[in-house]
Amino acid sequence: MNAEPSIQSKLLDLAAVDAELSRIEHRRKVLPEEQEVQRLEAERTARKDAAVKVEILIDDLDRDIRKLEGEIDAVRKREDRDRAMLTSGSVGAKQLSELQHELTSLERRRKVLEDDEIDVLERREAAAADHAHAGANLDQAEQDLIDAERRRDDAVADLNVAQQRCESDRKALAGGFPADLLAAYDKQRASYGVGAALLQARRCGACRIELDRGEIARIAKTAPDVVLRCPECNSILVRTKHSGL
Ligand SMILES: [Zn+2]
């Protein structure tokens, strides 16, 4: 394949634009702002789970409190009934003793239930504090996520602008090449990542391999309009006045 040296050297401009497009594509894949969004999404999920866990605990404790209050109330009613009977003067000695005995055990039972209730109320109070804390944590995580998403969107918008600029540069450049040369370049770029590179200081600019003296001597004798390929990576090797031939 042949092409004017001036046309060949334009391949280096195209390669520079394509390298920038590759950098943009890579940056899009490893965007730190996106990684931060993902980290904060996981954080928000964890904090939401923590808040829900506390809410479930509070529901359980409220149910325990209602149950204990019901039991205490029932014991208290029975105590009242027993006391009323005791003071009515209408019970016999045997029943009197039974009532006193029952009152003692009811009082003991009520004390145990009341102690249990105090214990549960304390846990309920601690859970309420935990809930407030978890809610504040969740609010903070949500705010952090909104901020991170905005930074991510800004970064993506910057990449989009850069990509559009490169694509329009590429379009303008691509129009200046013969179809066969551009096709050869694109094919090489698709398979190797780089389509064309400068030959400089005996090295291929794409694979960085140093060509042996025999190869360099052969290249130096090749007509300038012949399109050369790197013997190592097959990239189009562009010769310019910087090639040092
Ligand atoms: Zn090479």
C-alpha cells in the first residue's frame, strides 16, 4: 500500500485522537465518582437496614409493654377484688386465710411483672435513642449519595463533552485519508488497540520494540510513500523527520 508521506504523518494525529478516545472510554469504566456513588449506595442500604432493625425491635418492645401492662392490670384487679372481699366481713376464717395467702402471691407476681416492665421500658428508651441515631445516619447517607451523584453526573458530562470533541476531530481527520489506508488503520486499531505510530529512535511507538539494524537499514531504503508495518505489532509505522533515519 502506498500513501503520500504527508498523508501518512496525519495518521499520527488520528492515532492521538483515538488514544484520547480510548482514555475517555477507560476513564468512564473506572470513574472514581461512579465508584463513590456505588460505595454510598451500599452504605445507604446498610444504614436503612440498621434503621429498620431498630424499628422492628421497637415494635417488639411495644408489644411486650402492652402485654405486661395487661397482665399487671389483671393482677391489680384481682388484688382489688380480694381486698374488697377481705374488708366486706362476709368471709369465713378459712376463706380469709386463703384470700390473704392469694393476696401475698398476687403482690409478689405484680412486683415481678412491674420489674419486668421497668426493664422493657428502659430497653424501649435505649431503642428510641438508637432509632433517632439510625435515622440521622440514614439522612446523612442519603445526602452524601445525592452529592456524590451530582459529582458523578458532572464528571460524566465532562467526559461526554471531551468525547464529542474527539469524535468530531476524528470525523474531520478521517475524511482526509484514502479509503484503503483508513481501513488498514482501523483494522489494526481494532485488533491491537493502536493503528499507527511514529518510528523514532529505532522503536515502534506502538509496541516500543526496538527494530534491529537490518530492519532499520531496509526501512531507510524504502520509498517514502510505501506504507510500512511494524514487524512486531503490525501497526502502521510512520516515518517523519523525527524518525532519525
Ligand atoms: Zn510495533
